[in-house]
Amino acid sequence: MHNFQVNDMTCGHCASTVEKAVKSVDAAAQVKIDVNTRKVEIQSEKPADAFVAAIGEAGYTGELQV
């Protein structure tokens, strides 16, 4: 599981865009997004770096939380 803080995700549209970016890396990924806390939880076997890149390409800053 990967946990990200996406501080520039401020609304439902942003969350939808981030989710699409995550699914572009792994269509089978389970994604939980909380816009209020700006947290994204991803369950996937893919490496976290792939999601960082995809979220970045979508225009957001995803910081991996350890």
C-alpha cells in the first residue's frame, strides 16, 4: 500500500483527475481519496515512483508518506 499527500488536490474534480492518473498506471489498483485531508491511499503491486510520476503528469504534487 502507498499513501500520498496531495496538497494541491482541493475538490472532487481534482480527486477524479488524480484517480484517473493512478488507474493509468494500474487499472486494478484500489484507490481511496479523502479530499478534506488531501490523502490518497493506493493498494497496488506497482512501485510508488510510478504513481508519483502519473500524479505529477496530471498536474498535481503527490508526496509519498512513509
